[in-house]
Amino acid sequence: MSNIAIPVSNKPAIDEKTEKRLKQISGADIIVGIPSYNNAKSIGRVIKAAELGLAKYFPQQKGVIIVSEGGSLEESRRAVDNLRDKGYFENAFISRPLYETEIIVTKYRGPSGKGTAVKAIFEAGKILNVRAGCMLDADLRSISPEWIELLIAPVIIKNFGFVAPYYSRHKYDGTITNMIAFPLTWALYGRRVRQPIGGDFGFSPELIESLLSKDVWETDIARFGIDIWMTTVAICENFKICQSYLGAKIHDEKDPGKDLSPMFKQVVGTIFSLMEIYKEKWLKVKGSRPTAIFGFESEFAPMPLEVNIENLIHKFRESVPQYLPVWKKVLEAENCDKILEVAKMDPDHFELPIELWIKSLYDFAFAYAKLINGLSSDEIIESLVPVYYAMIASFVRKTQNLDCHQAEEIINQQCTVFEKLKPYLVNRWASER
């Protein structure tokens, strides 16, 4: 036997006991994966909705629900045990399916983080040789059984490889998506995918194979930016992609000025890293095209979210002395000068012009990929945060008297400017300065 060590990235995230149970099931048509980290309070509702959705919309198909837990296994198993009586089928007027849905709760193996939890679910789907699957966030409060149909049916019926979610959200919810992930996906890769970092999505077995073959599962790309990574791979590797309208996604609202959390650095860092990996793709892309949307888009008023503009402006201004040395290395001189002019604006007339935001973001992306002027990736991302605060403050001021639909139009208009200014980014990348 060879004594050559197996690369860490090849180690399975599924444990032996779960693998054995999956093989005993001997195949399934659909897998519903739920990555979890101590979500016992909410996960019962998500499992119940998934089970009802499978029974209502795919009654002849064999389904498996797998909870990939990174925290307390006992708590999640207790939540599943509480669903044993199945009384909710009668209450929902839904008949039991042909095959009893297997519910498995397992502790994934490997680095902590959502990426490893997702990897375990993909491995389970491969073992079961499923026809389709979907992923659901464990803390959903707005899920309904219809989500299962909307995420799975495009794969089984229409042969889509990746189904992205399309939510109704408040105009100030999802600012990282609205200001960075959505417009960059649009401009870079030429596909208008409204929620490229949505945690709920559908997938084909072919996409499972492609994603599991990537040598990134032990890296920050997969661990912290798993959702945007999967969307980008699906686009760049020419999978047939669509979106499904899921209605509202209700979760804990956060004022972007009060709680940025590690999410910003994780998601944006992943987006920038992928730009270098897939540069041969996006450098050739010109223009953009819409992505098909399935489902019924109802008129819905999302829960209101208040944003403290003054706090955002204050955080931006007070960061100038700290980050100016980095900005001078990252930003083109003209952009840096204009950022400093914005910092001096009266709060009542505060505005970060969209063209300046886009060029600055492109400068940061280039600096991150090339690590220019001896800067580290952490330094670059951290110095982008206050500029991002300025952009959010500017957007909130501009849209505070608009409804969500009108604000959405502003976001789409900004995306077209991202696309228009793409040559600026292409020229920077070509310079390799």
C-alpha cells in the first residue's frame, strides 16, 4: 500500500456512519440539504416545509432530507424527533408520499463553516445518485412547501443545472448583494442573477460533480463565500441557470452600519478571488443578458428596515486618517481625490456618485487580485469597508422617499453603469501594474 498522504481536500465531509446509512437507502430521486449551526429552534419548521413540499409536488419520487450540522447534533436530532407524529400532513391537507421521506441528521467533518456543511450534502447526493436537489437555510422563517417545487422542478422538468432564488426584499435588506454581488455578477459574467449569494438554491447531479471536483473545499473561497462561489462556477462553466421567485425571505434584519459582521470580508474577498480564477472568462464577456425566472411574483411589502445614515457617514469619515495610506496605494489618484472630497460633504447633501463607487470598487478588486504595493488581502478588504458605508449612505439618501419597486429600478440602473464602466476594469487588469 502506498504511504503517500491523501490531500486534505480529498477527505470526505460525510462520516462513515452516515455514508453507510445512505448506501442502505440505495438511491433517491431528490435530496434536500439543510446546512445548520445550532439552529434547533428554527430547523423543525424548515424540515416540515421540505417534507410537505416533497409530498405535495413530488409524491412519486423518493426523497431524502439531510441536516448537515456544525454545532449540537443532539439538539438538531431532538428537533427531528419532535416531528415524528406527522400530524402536519393532515393539517396541510397533503397526502403522505409513496415513499416515506428519510430524515438524516449528521455532523460534517472538516473545517468549520457552511462550505464543509454543503460539501457533505453534495457527497450525500452523489452517493444517493439523485436526479435533483436543493439547499435551504436552517433559520428560515418564511419558507413554505412551495419552495421545494420552485427549486426542484426546473432541474427535473426543464433540465436546469442551477436554480438561484429570487426574493422579495426590503430596499435596504441585502446591501452587499445590491451594491456588490449582484452588479459584479451582471457586469463581469454577463448574467443578471438577482440573488447570487442566496442560501436557498436548486442543483443538478452534474453540478454536484463539478463542484466536488474543485480543489477549493479547504480554502476560504468555499468555507466563507460558498454561495457566490457556486453561482459563479455555474455561470462560468456554462450550466443552464434560472431563478425561482420564492417571495419573502424573512430573517433577522441588520442595519448595515451597526453590524457588518465577517460576511462582508468573506463574500467580497471570494468575489475578488474568483475574478482572478475566471479572468479568461469575464475579460471576454461583453454585455449581459437576463436570467429566466419561474414562479409567480406577487405584490408583497417586505418588512421595513431602518438604516442610520448619520452613523454610516460618521464611520466613513472617521476612517479616513486610518485608511488613507492604503487608499493611495489601491485607488487611482483621481478616484482617491474624489473620495476625500465626498468625505468633506455636508451630511444633508452627502452623495457618493455611482461612477466613483464603481471605479473605486474595480480598483479594490484589481488590488486584491494582484496584491499590489505590498498590501495584504486583509488590508485591502478592510479599507474598502468605509467606502462601502459611504455608498450605502448615499443610496439610502437617494431612495428614502421611494418604495421598494422604485428603489429596485435604481439598483438596476446602477448595474447598467457597472456594465458600461467594465472597460475601465479590463484596462486595469491588462496593465498588470
